[in-house]
Amino acid sequence: MIRAGLRWLLGAFYAFAGYMHLANPAPFLAIMPGWVPAPQTVVFWTGIAELLGAAALVQWGNSRLRRAGAVGLALYAICVFPANIHHFALDMARPDGGLGLGYHIPRMIAQPVLVWLALWTGDVTDWPLRRR
């Protein structure tokens, strides 16, 4: 029951994030590292990836598709981590400190939690909460 509820919560989170990537790409473009080619295209496709991953995660008809969506979202969270680090560095370099450590430290901690949560709610792993 908890796993299913968190699956839907995570799916809603990624669906909203995907929508925001498509509807308002400017904030995402602002934190994109300079070495990323075609940033507008990357932001567009990351939004699509979030929407598709969310849909795959919350659907109930195909467990293989749910696991694939979970793995995809976990890989996505790993791949966008450099942008989060870049955003952290940009903000901390600002005279006013940007959003500050109160925003960025929890965000850095949340990234590996999001990886695990996608895998756990998608039934890819039971670690460390093994079923008995």
C-alpha cells in the first residue's frame, strides 16, 4: 500500500516536472551546463522522458513496463545530476547566494533518494526493505 502510494506520488512529481520542462523551459535552460549541446532540444526531450517515465511507472497493466519506467526515471535522475550541481555552483557564486544552502543541500541529498525511490516503487528492488 505504501509502495503504491509513493509510486503515484513520484509519478505525479515527474509528470509535473515533465510538463514544466515543456511549458516553461527557461528555468531549466538557465541551469544547463555550457557543455551540453542543443540545450533547448535537451530540455524538451527531458520533459518527454519524465512524462513517459511517469506514465510507465503508474500504469497497472504491465509490470515489465512499470519496471522499465522505474529504471528510466532512475537513470534520468542520475543524468540530470550535473545540472543540479551546476545550478548549486551558479547560485552560490551569486552575491546574494541565490536560493541558498537550505534549498541546494536537500536537493543534493534528494537526488540519490529519487533514484532509489523510482527503483523501489517500480518493483525493481526491495533493498533495503526486503519482503518477508
